[in-house]
Amino acid sequence: MAIEVRIPTILRTYTDGAKAVDASGGTLEELIGDLESRHPGLRARLVDEGKLRRFVNVYLNDEDVRFLGGLGTPVADGDTVTVLPAVAGG
Amino acid sequence: MRFDSLIHSVGRTPLVGLPRLSPSDEVRIWAKLEDRNPTGSIKDRPALWMIEQAEKDGLLRPGCTILEPTSGNTGISLAMSARLKGYRLICVMPENTSEERRQLLRMWGAEIISSPAAGGSNEAVRVAKGLAAEHPDWIMLYQYGNPANWRSHYESTAPEILEDLPTVTHFVAGLGTTGTLMGVGRFLRERVPGVQIVAAEPRYGELVYGLRNVDEGFIPELYDASVLTTRYSVTSADALARTRELLAAEGIFAGISTGCALHAALGMARKAVQAGERADIVFIVADGGWKYLSTGAYEGTLGEAEDRLEGQLWA
């Protein structure tokens, strides 16, 4: 078992076009670190100065991680993490 | 109820219980029927408040041109008010929005400028800002950053909810301009200890997220995360399934963004049941289903409907 990470179109240049990749870790921060080791360059697109970038939204099982624990949010095998750019509604 | 004109009949919408979808007598779900507004959506409230504020501020005078980026409902509300008050309205609208919305806008006399489908409303905002800079005499009300948007909900939607249901514990609404959640959320937080304010954000097909880079993202100026308890991303498939469930179980024919909010409301209900806590969960029915018939959302299997909705802006 691993954690599935769904990658938005604009970041698939880092994953050889893959829509979803597997990664592991106990927290979101560790997960992103593991992603970086497999897909170099991805971390800098997601994290800046120790925080999620302003226009990047990350959801753990559909819930916004900013309301859970940010980069410290615990993650576990079987979870799904979805990365999306912030877009307008209305 | 009697009103001086159609514009004045905004608000005072029904709050109806969902006896079949509520898990128990202790955990109840309530629908605020915002489709019962003059042009059929919740946007009649912010549209009226924004226009009247601009009139008070001396920005709008008869004959003025209003410019607005909108995926539909705000434009339709503004078009009705603009027609009655004598303003010209130009809407910048993403091309991947339903045909009904375009027909309604034209019917009320609005002009439509299409923005590219890729990038969704982000592009509409960008195009509208460019047009506003080129035409300084046009008035852009700008729903994403106009405080009259959230104030309309603080002053009307929220007091109605609290009056009808003083025992409210949760408020759930779709996240677009963020106006509904900011306005209702602030009002309820000031008056209801422990109230939970939950955002349901539509997750569209990939086309809508087709930005050139992540720094092109967009967060409405009105958004203040501290007003929210949490925020869920709801897929088109879940939103469609809940929209149909609401119709089948409770007889409410609503637009697809309502299914999005209901999905989050049912999630909160499940959590309350698991925790053994009482809950009165209010969610917003932002509009009826009429404007989405051509999308095929209500016909065939869910999978077929989801395929037809791919790439469309449904909220």
C-alpha cells in the first residue's frame, strides 16, 4: 500500500505525464520529500519558504490540508492526496 | 407578501427540512431554497447590494455601463436589475458555460464577451480587468472583491437562517466568490458559539485547471480562511450523484452546485452521528436545475452525465 498523489496537468512535466503517482511518508511534508526524490523539481512548485505556495491547494481525501495541519498533516497508506491550482468560481 | 417591484422581492427564501436524507431526529439537514429569488439564484442578493452600494457611492447613474466577469448567475441577476434601472450590462463569461445562461443573459438585454474555456473563470477575470483598464468609464462591480457581496449575506441570508433555525450548528455552501460563506459565516460566528462554517468547492475537469503555471492561480480578494471551519473539494461525479439524490429523495430540483454543497452537508451529518452529537445543518440550494437541462445532467447513467459535464463550469 502507498499514498496516491494526483498531479494537476501543469505539474505533469515533473511526473513524465503521469496523472497520479505513489509516494510514502507519515506527514504531508515527508510525502512531498519522497515525491521530490522520485520527481526532482516538484517540491519547489508546491512549497515555498516552508509553506504551501499561495496558489496551490492540496486535499487529503478531499479535505483542504490548510484546515487540517498544513504540511504537518498526518497521512497514511490508502489515503489520496490531490494537488490543484487555485481557480476562480462564481 | 407584497413588494414595490420585482427587485424588492429578493430574499426571504424558504428553509425546508430534508426528512429522508437526514440521518435522525438529532441530526437534521435543512435546505435554504435560494432558487426562489427573482431571477432564480442566490446571486440576486449580492447583485442588488453591489448595485445599490455603487449608486450610493455615486459611481452608477442611469445610462452607465456595468462590466462583470461571471460564469452566469451573477450576470443574470445584474441583467435583471440593470434592465429595470436603466444600465447597460456587459458580461465576460467563460465559453464553457451552459447555453441556457447565455440565452437568459441576452433575454434581459446583456451583452456577452466570451473568454477562453481553458482557465475557466480565471480567464474571465483577467479579460474583464483588461477591458476595465481600456474603458475607464465602465463600472466593474467585481463580485470577487466587492464587500457589498459578502455584506448582502451578512445582512439578509444569515439573519433569515438564524431566525428560522436558532439551533443551527453547521452552515454549508459552495465556494466561488466566497461571498456567501464570508457573509453568513461572519454573522453566525458572532452569534452562535461553536458554529461550523463549511465550504464545498467544485472540482472541475482538467480543462478548467489548464493554467500555464501555478502562479497564475486566483484567490478572490474577499476570501478570509479564518471564517471557515474547513473546506472540501467535491468532484463532478459526487455533485451529480447528490443532485439526483436530492431530487429522488426530497423532490428538490436543483442545479449541480447544490449537489456539491449537499455532499459536504451529508459528510458533516455523518461525522455528527459518529460523534453522537446533535446537529442542525443548513446548506444552500444556489439555483434550480433549469439552466442545466442541456448539459444532460439529469438523464442517463451518472457516468454518461459525468462525461457530458467534463470541461464545463457547472457552479
